[in-house]
Amino acid sequence: MSVGRIIVIAALALLAAGPARAATEPNNVDRTFVQVAQKRGAILWDVRDETEYLKGHIPGAVNVGDVARTLRDPNREDFIPVSAIEKILGEAGVDPAREIVVYGSTGNPYMAYAQYAIRFIGGRKAYIYHAGIEDWVAGGGQVSKTPPTPTPVKLSLKVDTSNFVTTDEMVKAVGRADVQIVDARTPKEFSGDDIRAIRGGHIPGAINVPYEQNWKDPETPQKLARKQVKDNAGMDLKDRDALKALYAKLDPKKETVVYCQSGVRAAQTAAVLEDLGFENVKVYESSWLGYAAKLSAPVKNETFFNVGALNGRLAGMQRRIEQLEGDLAAAKTRAPAAK
């Protein structure tokens, strides 16, 4: 076979596979990108729960429910089996081989987690509309309350191991000069004061940059709770220069592994790092839940979760509840009957 013929065949194969993500294209895209993608037939995936989705979504967007619940095992908080993902996404017509734009509410880290899920199963053209539905509405975009009728697809998916590291690989990476580790959790989780697994602390050598620091105003959730701001616009991403300054101590050429509690916050930071030009970014998908459970894995600022103490507190609370319920029932019995 001639060289020319081989080149033609290769070109036809690439065309059949569809356009791949250009090296200069970002993970996080803006409203204009979404509008253009919508016109060229990209899949729009709304990752919010069904209730919020039905209140108003980008016309044509599909929904499989709250990604936090539909794609994750409730105990391990890892991905559910690939066969189950095939069924869920296939019934909704979400084909990882196509271009996909993921969106939700501004700053919701599950948008990035959904993009990571697409890449986890081999997709290469998934993007994150980080500013989300609020930005879409603010820009005059139409919304719909009627779900589209999906065109189911038969999926046969395979995990792409280049996008993540396993717990064993994470342990082996500790102390390596060619690997840098980013902990996207809160400072108290990092220090071991906030224990959310069997152990507290952090992976030795990790640098703590809470994922909220990617936002224009990291305090937005607290301000919303105190009614100091009227919306979540502060959870949109900082500009590129501010993000570059945030990660200035890291080397873009080194392998960079990002982790958090279960991979969700890490996915948002990983997407940001790639947009900043980091060349080899991976998510530790099992994250702290998986690492802390491997008791032989080294931990800095190691603390332990006291299950016995927690059970004692829960038992005390239960006794108090039962006492209050008894007091309430007795009070109702003593109360005079209404005339």
C-alpha cells in the first residue's frame, strides 16, 4: 500500500470520528461558545436535579438527575460500574463520542465532575459552562420547562486510565520529584482538624489550594447564607491572570495530581489547571476517602476518626429525642380537650 493511500485512509478515519478538541480550546467555556455549540448540534447536559431542571433549562438540554447521586456509589463515592453508566447515559442520548457541553448552576463542582466522567469513559470533546444557567438567563438566553425527547444510544464504554490515578499509584507518587500534588479541600480538612474519613490529615507533600479559591469570591456561599449577596455570581471563575497567580508555585510541566474528598472538587481544579497550560493533569478519583482507608498509606498531620465517641454522641441524642417525644406526648395527654 502506498504512503499516499495510507494518509488518505487515516484522514477519512479522523473525519468519521468527528472533530477532536483542539489543543487551544479550554475546558471552561463562555455563553458565546455554548450558543455556537448549540447551533452545531452539540449535546447540552444539565447536571442539576430534575426539580431544578424542570423549572427552566437551556432548550434541548438533557438531564439524568443530580449527577452527585446518579453517577456515584453512595458509600465509596466513586463512579458506579461502567455498565450502569452506559445505561443511564445511553437512555438519555448522551454519547461520549460527540461534543458535549455540561452546565448547571454557577460554580457547581458537579459540572466539572460530569466533564471528568465523560473523559473517564473515553470522551474527548466535553466542555464546562461554569457560569451556568444563571449566566445564560442574564444574557437573554431562552429557557424551556419541557424536556426534549431523547434519542437513546447503545453505548459500549471503556475506562480511559490516562485521566486519573488509583490509590496504589497515588501512594507510589508520594515523594517523587517529578509529581506535584494539589489538595483541593478546605484548610481544616488538610490540617486534620476536620475529619471526613477514617483518618484526617493530608497526603505528604501536597499543596493545599481549596477549590473555592478558583472563584471570584470564595466566600459567596457564606455570604448567601447571611443574605449579604443576592446571587451566586461570585462563584464564577476568576480571570486567567488571577488563576495563574493562585497556582504560581506549581510547575506546569510536571505531572500534577489533584485530589479532594471524593474527586468532585478536584475535577474543577483539574479543569482550571489544564486551562492554564498544565501539561499532565490527573484526578485522584477515590481521593481522600480511598487514601485514608488504606492504612499503610503515609499521612501528614494524621488524626483518626473516633467511631466509638460518635456512636456515644448519637446514642445520647437518640435518648434525648425519645425523652422529648415522651414529654410531648404526656403534655398532650394532660392538656384539656378542646371544646
